Amino acid sequence: MKNIHVLWVDDEIELLRPYMIFLREKGYQVSPVNNGHEAINLVQQNNYDIILLDENMPGLSGLETLSEIKKVRPNIPVVMVTKSEEENIMDQAIGSKIADYLIKPVNPNQILLVIKKNTEKNRLVSENTTQQYQQAFNKLSQEISFVSDFEGWKDIYRKMVFWEMELQDSNDPYVDEILLQQKADVNNNFSKWVKKNYPLWFSAGNNDRPLTSPMLFKQKVYPVLDKHGKAFLIVIDNLRFDQWHVISAVLGNFFRIVDDDLYCSILPTSTQYSRNAMFAGLMPSEINKLFPDIWLNDEEEGGKNLHEEELLKKQHTRLGRKETLSYIKALHNKDGKKVVENFNQIIQSDFVVLVYNFVDILSHARTEMEMMKELAENEKAYRSLTLSWFENSPLFEIIQMIAHKNIPLIITTDHGCVRVQNPVKVIGDRNTTTNIRYKQGRNLNYNPREVFEITDPLKVYLPKTNISSSYIFTTGNDFFVYPNNLNHFVKYYKNTFQHGGISLEEMLIPVATLLPIT
């Protein structure tokens, strides 16, 4: 336990000697003082962990002393000790941001409890959480070994994210190491399961496939529109489940979440494939076959997601939808502000689709900029940065406006991302894709044991640019590097957030339905 330093302020401090002896025997350092002026001077000169402050003192009162202390040390917890239970006294104290209060006479255990509650709360919670995780570790490890379907993996991933969030403030490096290793084990087993099952999802008559990108609108979006006659869909590019977890926590004043689910991004887990498939309601090779003027292969020049609105409208028509439809893409903050300005006009449509691109920009900026790497050096910081952006973004304002207009809301994404660590060597020609989580091309040279290979792309409905085209995907936290200039690329990409491959973070992604609180 840290040596907690208590400042005790009371005009009858000599009568409290037995209490101070009791606290010192418990390991606390106690500094006594009998007036407010001296207390303020000591606070200016020393760092205390907590202050016990008598409310009824001659000269400078407890409330006056409290006010001066807060000017010097606004974050220090102050416990007001008072003989009075008068409501106006307590209102003033609480309004001055006291941490707690005690009514005289007090006993030593009351003092001990209030100090523990206000100085050791985080440590005690952390220790208890760590103990609970250690107890759950073996059970979770056993569950990982026996997962046999997509619903099982959703359950495992939810548990892993829960523990990651619970332990994010742990100061125990041993627990951090265990959690990281368990995450690696989970992704290793998940990758093996995907390698075995992904090609089977596209076999004729297979009804056991999970909900994937092309079916998202049909199964999750249009039912909301059918039920309510109006809906607003927000697609936040590259949003992981843990990021959704922290964002959703601030929406409780405006919406209740009636369906909080995970669906599966297709491979490759990149915007070109997964988001086009989502908006088209078709797999990539089907888009390429039906709309060859829209689809661009990896090696072709031009933006790969410039035709989302057209693909969406084609799906809307193909499914016999009669609702009016609006599509908007916000690539920059100014685009979001424009949506706010034109909101009343936008919601004249029955169905509004808004693509918001900040999170994807954040992950790419982290790769390119040293400052962003420092700001988001790990998952906890990445989540924190996402939440900070969201709470101050036009998107949050738009969501509040949607709630005010009593419009049902669906929030989802196209894929997630994973923090990469381990380089995997690959050799390809100049037409090979540049993505470091997957490669598409011909004459690829790699170790088959290190990747998931698809040598016949058409079997999984991926475009085939020539007769020898194949796709390979990294798994877990691996990333592709070319042998030439190896050290440069390893240093440049290691610990960056990437997408395109196989991991829980990239493939199991949120889709939630929210109804306004009325």
C-alpha cells in the first residue's frame, strides 16, 4: 500500500490523538493542525492524499477553509467532519465539491473506512478485478479450445473486450502480459477456425454462415425501416467493437440500445471489399460481374469506394424498396458540420445513410505521423482518442439531433483493425497489392504455414484479375513485408493499426439498433 498522507484539521485536534495513533498503526501518515489558516499554508507546501476538515472552527470556518484549499489543490479529496446535519450546511459543502462527510461523534473505523474509500478505491477495485480475471482465465482458455461456431466466437470476443476494458487501468505488468498472451491465443484459434470454415460459407445450400457484409442491410437495416417507416444509418469507417463500447456509453441520455450485435466482415477486411459488398448487397466478384464499370481491382487506378451511393440505390431498387433514400459521406470535419447545417432538409427522406470517415483517418494518421503514434500508443489510448474525438465531433451533434427528431438509428461499420507486431515475408511483382494485411496478385512467394491462402478466388466470390491470381491473408497481429529494405518496413509499420486480414478485431464488428428515449 502507498504511504497515504492525511491532513487532519480540527480546532480540538488534541482530543483526537487516540484516532491518529489508530491510523498510524494502520500505516497512515497523519499531520494534525488546529486552524484553517495553517491548513491552507500546509496544503500550499505539501502534497496530501486526503484532508479531514472540521466544519465548525473559530476564525476561518471549515467551509471558508475548504474554498481556499480547492483554489490551491482542486483535486484533493476533502472529507467534511461536522456536528451539524443542517441541510444548508451540507448543501454548501457538497456544492464546494467535498469528497465525503462524517457526522460527529465518529469512531476510528468510520475514519479508516472513509480514508480507504477515497484514497484506495482505484487500487482496491483494480486488485479485485485482477483477482476476478485470474479466476476467469482458465475457464476462458478452455472455452477458446471448444468454440465451434460464429456465435461462440462472438461470445468469446465480448468476454475478451470486457476484460480488456476492466483491466486497462491495472498497474500489474504480469496481468497485462497474461491478457496480451490470451488475446494472441484467442486470435490464433480464431484464425484456424476461419481458415477451415470461411470457404465453406459460400458453398451452395450452406445455411450456417454468419451474418456477413452483403446481408447486413437485408437482415439488420431494412427490418428497422419496415417497423418504423423511417431510419437513419451511420456507418463509421473502421470502428472496432471496443471503440463502439466506449462511444455507446455516452449515448445513454439520448437512445436506448435495443439490438447490440456483432457481424462478420468479409475478406479482405478493407473498405474496397467489405463496404462495397455491404452497400451492394453482393459479394465483390458479383459486383465486378454485374457492374464492371463500377468495380475497380486492386491494381487499377482510381478510388475504390467512389460508387457506394450507386451500389446502395441498386440494392434498394433490387429489394423492391419504395422509401425515399439519401446518401451522404463525411470525410472531414467540415462535411460533418454541413450535415448539421442541412439536417432538417436531409431527414425529409425516409432512409438516410451517412458514412463517417474519421476513425479510419485516425488509424492511417497513426501510421504516418510520429505525434499520433505517441497519442495512441496502445489500445487504451486509441480508445481514449476515439472517445475524445467523438464527444467533440459534429457526429455526436448529429446523433443528438436524430434523437430529438425521434428517428430510429442504426450504427455500424465496414471492418475493424488490429495492432500489428510480427513481420511475415512475402515476394510479389509490381502489380501486387500494397496492403500489408493481405496481398492479391500472381507469382506470390510466401510460406503457406504463415498465411491463409485462397488460390481460387472465385470460390469465395473474390474477383480474379488473371488466371493465376490468388489472395493471401495475414492472421493475428502479423503483417507482410518485402525482404528488400526489411528493417525499414518493420520499424515503420510495427505497432500501427492495420486492416485487411484475419483477426477478431477486424472481422467481428458492431451493428447496433438504437431507439430515441422519449
